[in-house]
Amino acid sequence: MYEDRILNEDLRKKVVSVEEAGALIKSGMTFATSGFAAGYPKAFPQELAAHSKATGVRMLSAVSNSESMDGHIARSDVLGFHGFFQDSRDMRNAVNEGRIDFVDCHLGLLADKIRHGDYGKIDYLVFEALSVDVDGSLAPVCAAGIDDVFLEAADKVIVEINVNYPTILDGFCDFGRDMEKLTSPAVRLGGTHVPCPPEKIAAIFFTDLPPDMASYRPVDDVYKAIGDNIVEVLNSEIAAGRLEKNFTFQSGVGGVANAVLTDLIQSGFKDLRMYSELMTDIAIKSMVDGTISEATTTGISVTGDTFETFINNLDYYKKHLVIRPVDMTNNGELIRRMGVVSMNTIVEGDIYGNVNSSHAMGSHIINGVGGSNDFARHSKLAIFQTPSTARGGAISSIVPMVTHVDNTEHDVDVLVTEQGWADLRGKTPKQRAQLIIDHCAHPDYREALQAYFDEALALCGPCQTPHNLEKALSWHVRFLQTGSMKEKSEA
């Protein structure tokens, strides 16, 4: 049963059960995982959670976002540390309850930090593979992440071969790093597998767990309005001659991002290029209809229906889509070279343009910073978007001061909500504040924001960035105390 999945005869002798593979992880060890929102091990974390007696184990993963990988192990007593971006409710709760230590990191810097040893020794890399080649090299599944860097850094490799993935998925990844030759997203640099010396493989086991499929919130009226406003921004840039019609863009994930992509399709954009760390349903589908002509990504995270579309059109996608390591997709030089328009969703933004994308009320991690800073700092145009309110209107997403800063005002070009958009380029802090209040804030909070700004101006006089520090975070305090940012008279 191994012949088509393990092409090296000697390595077939290293086939073990998942229980035997899991027993290799001892207390205090560090293991890394392959993948990036796809291509991550599924049976291995579940085995650790169910049967391992180890404690204080450290797990490193570029992006983990599933029940299979994070959910089970977060509910166990095995894990003591996790890095980096995560999107699992149970993992998030474990971190915010102090049961698991968590470290966040700009994804574009992650490979270099691993190379430098910033996170210590890695005992094992657990790698989900389609197959193992004669020379030991590993065929990834729909993601590249920092698989090659993790493999170089790890002492040993445990290979999880998932036979639920057809081997025809092989060939999408490109681990080439000759950046000078990368002139457009679909250019291939060479190297579809991750090199791995056969002697480095400690164990191989098989699983037939079904692929985890993503789920996304449907586009509602608020998301649609945000999408419409972003399309308006893009059209104004094209009309002004600052942006070509077939521009290159990056988009984050989630309902707002899907709404933006849906609007691009419905607005008749064609032959766009995508240079992004993750591709979701709408992006994959829009490659077939011609909205996107070519794309670079480091992972594909789609729903079941879209995955079937992907499988049925593999020859087409292999000509137009390349999966690269995250330190290539999120590389500042390449982002500038491609002239990328970045579009990322935030939790909150303040009246001066600083944005928070990772923490609730400044203290509780949601997912992580991801790659938004990688793109915003180097993009041709950096757009950040958010609904103007949350929690049924109890929270204003436009506030006097954000409780956590992921991207500073210097990296935010345009701020968009369903209410409108503010072009912050070339504006002073005071000009930015008035634009954001007038165009982005929800009407229920606009008067209070104006009152705060006016009071800060009176208090600070001719200062550069007016604030009333006694009241700057009072909105968040009020929410924590009463369940709403509104004053009692407003509620």
C-alpha cells in the first residue's frame, strides 16, 4: 500500500502507527508543523491530545486554524506554548486563560527568526505530505508556509501521509528563492518539493482523515457596503492615473474580505493579479471567470464546494497559481516590486489612523497580527477596512485611541467602513482625525468622537496629536463596565 506514496524502499521500513509516532514527543520538547491554513497534520495533534502523557510541549506553526490541529490539543494538558498565528476558539481561550503561552509574529519575518534560533531548538517537524520521493523530499498539500525552513531547523521529521488527498495535487508549490526572476505572480522559480535527507525522517504514518474545509460568514449589507466603498477607492485611483486597471492586490480573509472580492467581480474588473499569503473561496473561483489572471499564495483555504471546483480544474490552476513560502509572499521587496494594493480587516481604528487587528479590548488575543504589517508597510496602497460598529452597535470600531497597535498611522493609507472612506495620505494627524470622524464613524458615535476631538484640541493647543489621556480609553472602560461604549443617555 505504500508504493505510490513512499518511493524510497528504505523509508518504507520507517512506517509506524500514529500512536508510535506520537510517543516520540516527550515533555518539554518543541515540535513544528507544516502548512499554512492548509497542509497541516491532523491525526498527529489528535493523537497527542488523546494519549500523550507529555506536558510543557511547545508547538510552532505558521498559521493554524482548525479543530483538527488546534482544537483537540488546546483542550488537553499537553501544550505549554504555541506560536504563531492561530484561529481556533479553544486555542484562543486557552491562551487568554493563561493555560498556554502564546507568541505572535509578523509572518514575513518568521522564517528569518526560525533561522536565527529565536524560538530555540526544534526537536521534530511534523509534516503532512502527499508523498515521499526517492531522495526523501516531501510533497506538501496545498500550502508552503515555512516548511523548508522548519525542516532545516528541526532535528528530525515525522511524516503524516494523508491518503484522502489525491496525489494529483502535487506540483503547485514552488520553493525557489531567486527573487530577481520573480517578475509576476505566476512565474515559477523551481523546486516543488521540500528537500529532506532520508536519514532525517524518524517515522512515517498514514491517515485518512478528511480534509478540513473552511467556512466563511455570508456577505451581509454592511460587508457589501464596505466592498462598494473599496471599489470606489480603487476606481478613483485608476481615474487619477495612480493605479493600473489590472492591478496586483493582496486580501485578508473573512467575511469582509470575501465581500470586497465579490464586489471586484461584480464591478467588472478583469485580469487582476493576486499576490497574497492566503487564497479563499472567492479568489479561487474568480480565477476561472477571468477576474484574476494569475496569483501567488502560500496557502489555499476553501470550502468543500470550492475544493471540488479546484480539483476539477487542476490543469488550469497549475498554469496560473503558484504556492510559495510565506517569506516570499510576504517579502517587502517583492511586495513593492509587484505594486501590491493591500486590503486587510481590523478590529478597531482610532481617529488618527492607528489600527488594531489582533486584540479585543487591548488584552485578549483574537488571532494574531498575521501578515497585515508585511503588506501595509510595503504596498503601493494600504487599505484597512472594518464595520463601523460591533456587538449590535455596543462597540464603536472607530475610537479615540486603539487599545493595541498592530499597524501605526504611518502605514495606513485609506480607512474604510460601511459609512464611507478616508484617504489619509499626506494628511496631518488633525486632518486625519476630522476625515475619519466625518467619513468612517457610525452616526451613533460621530458626535461623541467629535466632542472628544474638540476637547483634546482645547486641552493640547497647537500640539501635533491632540489627546485627552484621561479619556482616551474611557470608551473601552465603559464597555467593560456596562456592556456598551455609549453614554447612558445615548444607550
